[in-house]
Amino acid sequence: MSASSNVKQSYTIPCSSIFRDAVLKLAEQRGVNAADLARSVMLIVPEKVIEDYQDPGDPPKGDRETIVLKSGPAEGRPWRRKPRLQLRLPPGFSVITVRKALKMAIDFDAGDVNMRVEKSDVLAAERAALEEARALKKRQAEPPVELLQSREELERLRQIVDNLAFDPLDRGVTTYNEALHVMGFAPNARPDIRAVRAKYRVLAAIHHPDSNYGSHQRMTQLNAAMDILRKHVL
């Protein structure tokens, strides 16, 4: 769910009074409101990272705040309730996700956590494949006899690749089993993410169009297979 949606709903976030006060203090220091803090974190931090983050939890037993009721039959009477934060955010978030995002905002400000920016595995592997292709071209600038031997070796490697490489699928890669086929795994295999990444790096270096024995069609289907397997592996 996008945190930039124009549609908003009210969220009641139960939390300890200490946590509530820390959130409100940080928001005041930054000249924003509590919803802005949560929204900022959810815009830049992957959802899986937020879900795995520590939840500050509900208020402990006995942690209560006193408010004066402003309407209804009991108007004007004091009422003790659990501490909470009221935020307006796009619909679709869970209370726990919002609370974790606020905790992350506090920890970011305190310097207790850092964020590292990295490119995706697919982009990094493609860059590695491109560098390998350039290195192969550079190695071709050799004396005539060695160059001839290198060309013969490259042609032999090209023939081996053509014999061993997967046949591009007519309709492209659309299913998990098709992705396994393209990546060279056995049917119904369940490789983990490390095995998938390792296999992709090897195959990307071979099939990248800039290599001496690359294939644009195979590289396209390899990327599609990688995208599918990344959604299914641990």
C-alpha cells in the first residue's frame, strides 16, 4: 500500500506513555506530526524490514492516562484509558506496522540504527556480467598467434554454451517451474536465495549480450526467472 495516497484514515496506536511522549517530542523537534514520522519511514524502508523490526508493544499494565470526556452522558468526567497516538495515514497498514515504523524513526534519530543503500542483486549481477564481457574483449587484443588461439577457444566455448544452455521459451518465463528450467534447477526443486543468486551470477556472465557468446533473449528470460524465484525462495 502506498504511503503517498490522498485517501486517509484514522489510526489509534496503543503504546506506552514513554513511547508516545518520545514520538511527540521527535515530531515537534522536526516540525512535523507523528503521522509524518511513520510515513517517512514507510516510504524509504522496505516493508519486510519494518515487519521484522522490534515492536515496542502495547502499554504495560497500570500505564494509563486520564482524559476528560467531551461528549455523551459522562461529559466532563475524567476517564482513565491506555495511552495512545492518533494518526491519519493511507488505509491498509496494520497498527503494529505503524508502531514499528515510529520506533524505527526514534531509533534513526538516536543513531541506534543505520540505513545502507544497495543496488538489487539483479542489477549488481548484470554489472558484474558487463565487466566480465569487457574483460573478455580486452583480452582479445593479443599478438596474432595468441589471438587466433583465443578465437578458437572462444568458438569452442560458444559451441559448448549453445549445447548446454537452456532453449528460450516461446511464451517467455511465467511460472515457477519455467523459472527453475531457465536457471538450471531440477523440476520442483526448492533452492534457497543463496543458490539462486549464485546460479544467476554464473549464467548472467555467460548470457549477457555484451559477452562473446551472449544472447539477448536468454538474458531477458534469465532476468524474468530471477524475478519469479526471488518471490518464492527463502
